[in-house]
Amino acid sequence: MSTHTTRPFNILIVDDEPINIQLLGSVLKELDYDIQFATSGEEALDWVNSESFDLILLDVMMPLMNGYEVCVRIKNNEDTKAIPILFLSASVSAEKRIKGFEIGAVDFITKPFNRIELLTKVKTHLELKKCREKLVAQKKELDEALEKIEQINR
């Protein structure tokens, strides 16, 4: 059995409004998460391509490159497609939510956000990501064991 060192979850907050980043960051720091931030879609993509993230909180409405475009680029990259993305939006229209889910978001948080809802959704999606990673690792171990058995039986 392997032992894993526990590291804080790494979260990227992407919003063009610094006050939103500050508010989100202060709430998430309560749970000792590592927080990085970006104020544009391009900056977010630079972060995602240079560092490993466990979750992204991504504003939908941003100038130049909106959150949907950023999400599509992250989900189209083999190295980053498994990062859960929670969209942040003041707009709650069903069409925008559906579009977000269709391109790969796992959830929406409405701005202004409720602190308890934010923490609950973030915790839930981080736990789900951790479970998915464990399942992938277990499947790999099982596949390797099956391969060894097949080699023995040849």
C-alpha cells in the first residue's frame, strides 16, 4: 500500500473584477486551499498550462475571451480536460447554464455568491475529482495485474 502526502487543493479563480477575486479568495482561504488568480481568459490559460489545478472557478462574462471560450480550450487539451470547472455568473438563464454544461462545466455559482453554497460546491467537486483520480489509479493497477495474469497463462 502506498502512502500519499496530503497537499492543499490548488484552485484557480478567473474573474476580470478584482473585488470578486478578493471575495472568493478570502472565503476559500478559510479551508486552507492554495489559491491562484487570473483576471483574463488568456492569463487563465497561461496558468493552466504551467501549473496543476484541482478546480477552476471561471467567470462567464469577461472581455476579449469569455469563460465559455476558456472552458472549451481547457477541455480540448488532453492535459487539462479533467479539471472541474465551476462557472461564476450573475446571469442565471437556463440557456447559459445548459451551454456551460454542454462544453464541460460541472456546476454554476450565481453572483453574488452565497458563502455556504460556494464552500459546499467547491468541497463536493474537489471530493469527486479525488474519487475519480482514485478510480483511474485502481483501474490502472487492475489492468496491470490482468496483463501479468495473461502473461503467466500464455
